[in-house]
Amino acid sequence: MPAPTRLILASASPARLATLRAVGLDPEVIVSGVDEDIVELSDPAEYALKLAQLKAIAVAADQPRALVIGCDSVLEFEGEILGKPADAADAVDRWRRMRGNSGVLHTGHCLIDTHREVWLARSAATQVRFANIDDEEIEAYVASGEPLHVAGAFTLDGRGAAYVSGITGDPHNVVGISVPLLRLMFDELGFVWHEFWTNASVT
């Protein structure tokens, strides 16, 4: 099967792009512009999956012969769905609740082959254990600005890594895209993962 001529990431997340580049892929980035507030679902896995679908579909509509990847992540904590914090005060409040506790990071993935008009949607979940950090550490982390731009108000590939005491599951999923799951989705649609690797040598 001939591969689509273009690989597109329907996400503005620099962490997702960096993850894909690190494993040999170099997609174009086209941001969907989907309003995340339009989805009203109480199940966190379904919520993330629906947003991933909407983002991929919005981009795929105008892209012939492309393979489009859409993703969205949320943190499930104490029965709540936590996306990006509203502001610094919200991020501080979240961290005061999360420290010393655990949550589950859900990432929805949608893969669309626009040439054949076929698609898949799958979700992945990773348990995250947060360190029992003090108020000063929380305020310093929030002041860095990093947690204001990510689901759950933390990262695993930045300053927030020091405040995560452990995970159970795929670490890439916590960053925002599960590479092992995505490879399986490529395979399910009939594509060979390594054929999408760039020609650049690994240094």
C-alpha cells in the first residue's frame, strides 16, 4: 500500500512534536482550532478521545493524501477531569491537592488516512504518582509558567519531572502521545511504522 504523501500532527503541543521527532518521525504541524469547551463528557478517557477525534477531523477535511494524527490529554484526579489550569491560582490549588497522591493521565489518539477515508481512535492511560512537595516548591514551579500550558498542570519532560515520584504505564503517554499505541494504530491501518522515519541519521 502506498503511504500518504504527508504526515500531519493536528496539535500545537511542542512536547508531542518533539516526541515524534525523537522516534524518527517529522510531521507537519497544523493546529485544528477546535474549542475544547464544546465537549461535555464525564468519562475522562472518552473526553480525551472525543477531543482527539474532533481535532484530527478538523485538520483532515482539507488535506488530501495525508495521514493525520490528533491527540488530546487530560488528568483524572479524584473523579475530576483536569485539563489545562485556568490560571496560576488554579495551578497552585491543584498541586496542593495532588501532592503525595496519584492520578491517571488519559490521552486520546485519532489517526485518519484521508486518501482512503479510514480512521481509528484509541486511548491510553498512565498512572502518575506525585511527590509530596511543599508550598514553596509548588509556588516556584507555577511561577515558572510551565504548568499553565499543560493538562493536569505538570509535565514529565520538563521541570515538572522532579515532582513526579513514579508512573505505571507508558511515559510517552504522559508527555502527550503514546508512541507504542500509535505504532499499533499505524499497523492496524496497514502502514509500516519505520517507513515513516525521516532519512536524517541519529546523532
